[in-house]
Amino acid sequence: MNIDEVHEPIITALPEVREIIERVWKLEKNRLEKRVNSHINDDIVRIIKEVVR
């Protein structure tokens, strides 16, 4: 599997789905950089609710 195959579902996703993916990715990246070990589920639910509105 090459990198294009990995990115294809993201590239072809609806704009709302791409926004959710990008925001969750940034959230997780920040958490990893800060070495935060708390639960992320509430933050992901919040992001989804904001985008769906």
C-alpha cells in the first residue's frame, strides 16, 4: 500500500468529514507533544457536534 492509497479516503471524503479528521488529528498531535494521557473521547464528540451543526 502506498501513501496515495492511504490518503485517498481522506481526500475524497465530504468536506465535513475532512474537517473532523483534521481537527481530531491536530488534537491528538497536540496531546502527544504535551504527553497528555487523559481521555480524548469527550473532545472528539465535541468536535463532531460542532462540525455537524
